[in-house]
Amino acid sequence: MSLTRPTGVNVVVYRSDGETEWLERRAPDGSVLAKLFEQLYIDAQGSLRSMYGHDGTSLLVTQHEGVAHVSNEGALLGRVDVPIDMRCDPVRWWDADTFLAACYGQELTSAPTNEVGEPHTYYGQLWLLETDGSAGAALTESPPETPIVVDFGYNDAWPTETDTFLQWTGDCGASQVATLQPDGTGLRMPISVPASIGAAGMELVDIVGEQMTIYGWQDCASSVGALFTTGLTGNYLDVLVPIVGDARSVIGVVGLTTVYP
């Protein structure tokens, strides 16, 4: 479930009966206002994912054949070209017509090969895709070394005046922030945190001005975490929500910057 944009007055609900899957726009009282998109249910990996446009009149939806552009009432407005043999999930708006997508190759021709010689279909590559019909462009590239099975690549990015910051993820709660390099690879960013936080996994939530908000957690299950801020070089600034004893504390955060501008 997610909120509609830009005001968040309604919610988007995912539903499936095992044969088809669909998205509904519902009012706070639970009443259905519109069926936004529907397709055959194939598997959980292909489940519908959506991102609202900046003015709230349309949204982008991941589908089996690419990305659909639909109206707030469920009318198909068009389809966005995605890289061949890749599944792409809309992540955030880059500008008014361009959106960031996390794309996953489905064949050896589109996915990197893992250490056992198979296509690594869970490895995320970031693309900038266009809603006006023009061709998109890759933002990140596969690393020169063979990615291991538990390396899930990149699934988000934030542009700033000085750097583009990337979110890397892996198996068992592994997660780190990196900076985009000229060759399209990412360089892990050193982030200083006090021992009381001791974050093994770090998820970049938002960047406002010269300050990053980061969700950090201590264990594989991400069940003990804190919310804190750093500068753009990774220098620790302040804790927003601390870890209290062995309580669960923060277990997840949603950023607000998925809408342009």
C-alpha cells in the first residue's frame, strides 16, 4: 500500500486473486475510487509496482512488458520503452519527464553473470528512462569483477551539485551508500557513526541541502535500527531516533522525494 501524490489523500492498494493482479485507488474509508491497472498474475517478482507523477494525475506502473503510463482513473496513456530483456521498477522522478528506474536483466544478454556462470537476475542496474518516448540511458554499469549471488547491485540514486549518491543492497541486510564514478560503477562511501548505533547496514532515506538522513541497522533481520544524519562526506551529525536498549526502535523509513521537484 502507498499514498497517492502529491497530497496523499488516497491510497494505492495492490490486490491479487492468484490469476490476475491489480492496483486500486481507494479513499481513506476503504471505498474503491478506480482500478488503476490490471494484468495476469505470473509470479511475485513480476508484481505490480507504481510511482505517482508529480501532479497526481497519472502514475507509472511496472508491468510484464515494461512500464505503463496510466491516468489517475486507470486509462492507459502510453508505454515507456525499457532496456531489452530487463524488468524495470520506477524509483523516483529525476526531472519533469525523466524517471530513475531499477532494472534487472532477465537473460544472459541483459544480466551480468554471477560466480556460478548463471545470469544474475537480482542484480540492479539504474537507468534514466523517458516518458516522452525517447531512449533512456544507463546511469550505473555492472562492476568489472563478477558480482556474487548475494550482491543485489543498486536500487536508488540521489543527484546533488557535487555527487550522485547510490544505494547498494545485498543479501542478509547488507546495505551501503556509494558515490557514482565516471565509469558508471559505485565507490563505497565511508560513513562515521557512534558505537551506540553501530550500523552494519545503511539506507539513504533523503538528501536535503548538505545533509543526508540515513537509516542504519545492526543485524541481518534489520530489527534493531536508528535514524541519523550525516554530511555529504559521510561525517556523522546527529541522531534523530536512537536505539533504546535492545528494543526494535526504527524498523523502516519512507522518504518523501519520490515526487519531482
